Amino acid sequence: MRGSDRVQGSMFSYVSLESRIPADHPLRSMREMVDAALKRMSRRFSRLYPDHGRPSIPPERLLRALLLQVLYSIRSERQLMEQLEYNLLFRWFVGLGIDDRVWVPTVFTKNRDRLLEGEVAEAFFAEVLGQGREAGLLSSEHFTVDGTLIEAWASQKSFQRAGQKSRNDSDDDPGNPTVDFRGEKRSNETHASTTDPDARLARKKGQTSQLAYMGHLLTENRNGLIVSAMLTEADGYAERLAALEMIDDVAGAHRITLGADKGFDTDDFVAGCRERNVTPHVAQNTTNRASRIDDRTVRHAGYAISQRRRKRIEECFGWMKTIGGMRKTRHKGTERVGWMFIFTAAAYNLVRMRNLREAPA
């Protein structure tokens, strides 16, 4: 018998949001980890808000919503609010009831900016990482470090000489003029972006230059979880300086190893590692010079293992750029971009930990 296409509206629903979410849905186990981390951060949240006034968006719901934005590659807060309006899975994860009103995008953004003041991204990252440590998923001896360029939310046209008025070489479109930079020498010492002054002109070998930031990750070699994340201005020395700063957080009395690519095969970095009781398992760079890594390090089997394992850090960068939206940031300024970079690293760890826990024995 053919079914009827007749639509009959109903005033009430007796099926709860909880029962609509499949028991084996990936977000269920992730929600448990997120709630445990947010519960430990409750006191930190309380210090960010006054005891009087109109209630704001609960920070727990705010962070769950931001996690969905990262996990589902949602481009803007406006699109996120649209999804929360009709997506029951999103409502359940955030903690909204089926009849609760969704926030205005501008109000959501202003409340998100409040979390920048309390280093909430760093605290959330630490809480998630702590759960991985308690579950025995982290290595305490073998690590990998690397950096990548994060394209800034600014165009080449905005990169102008300091003190110079906005250029317009043609009359075709005043709002988006054609600008010819041929023959003009531009550098970070003399020029700056009018859109995002913190962005720096940088490029990778063989690629065109772009306004960018530099993101840095330190991962452990057992399961490829991110142990530390930070963002700096794009600079030729920033990658190695940030690596030494991050390794300070894990270096201690016992010796550890640190894998890295050829860009870290320099005198200052290798010496900095050895001063911190760290064995530098850096790929040898023998282009036009001798490597700073000698046979005392290369001859051991652990060096070859580190060289294989270190490539897994590219999986972290790949996920953060393709899924987490960090290929080109949607924010401006080192503080905001850095906040989102660290928060996206925490989201990657949640996905990775969920997969490790649910993997068949």
C-alpha cells in the first residue's frame, strides 16, 4: 500500500533529544570527555563573570558550540547559529533544549571574546590532555616538533608601507582596487598589513609569499597526541625558538628524544636541546655543509624510529587545516588566532583519543 505524503503537524513531541542520538554516535564519548574537562574548569569560569547583572551564555555551552564549529568545519558563527536552530544533534551536544532559543551571532561572538581573557583555550587543552595522560595514551620520553604557516585573514593589497595612505592604482572598483606591486621591494621591516597588523609576510620554499602566522606543535610519539601548541608571528627563527620553549614543558631529569625535520639541524637548536637533557633526533641536513647531528646519535636504532614517527605530526597539521579551519584563519590578531589554534589542537586530541578508546582490541 502506498504511503501518504500528507503532512500533519503535531503540537507536542514525546521523544527526547537524548533518545534521538544513537548510542554509538562518536559525539557521545566525546561529550563525556568534554563535560569532564569543563567541570574541572568551573572555578575558572566563575572568575570571569561578575556576581550580578543579566545572565550571559553559559561558558560550557559556548565552548561546546565552538567545538562543533571546529569538528564540522563550519565557516562562521552565523552559520553555526543556523545549524543550532534546526540540527537536533548540535542542540543535544551543546546542551540546548528543543524549544530553547538560539543566540544572536553577534552576542555569541562577544561572549566568545570574553574567554580570551581567562586563557580558557590553554586550560581546556590541558584538561583534555590530562585525560589522555590518565588513560596511559601519552609517551613521556619520545616527542616530535614542527611548525607550519597559517594564512592570515588579510590580502596582499593590505600590505602597505608604514604611514602610507591606501593605494588605488585604478578606478575600476574603489572597494576592491587593482594594485600593482611590481618593482616595489616589500618587507616586514618597512610594510605592515592595514587589515591585520600582526600578520607577517612569509613563504615556504617553492611557494608564493603570503601574509601569515606560524603555528607550532609538540607531539608525543606513542599515539601522535598533541602535547603543546602555540602560535607566533611568522619569522625565520620563530620555529626553532618556539620548539625550545615548548620542550621546556616536558623536559626534566630523565633524558628524552625530540624528532624534527632538516630545518632544525642548526647549531643553536641542537645545542639548546642538549642543554635541556634532550637528545635531538633531527633529520640530517647535508646540503652544502656538515650536519650538526653526528654518528653518536644516528647509529642508534631509536634515531631511525624517531625519523619514522616524526612524520605523524603532519597528520595533526593536516586535520587542523582541512577540518579545523586553520588553513586560513577567520580571526585577526595574534591573541585571537592563537586562542583558536590551541582550541583546535584540543579538538584534534578529543577526536584522536576517542578513536583510540573505541578501537577494537
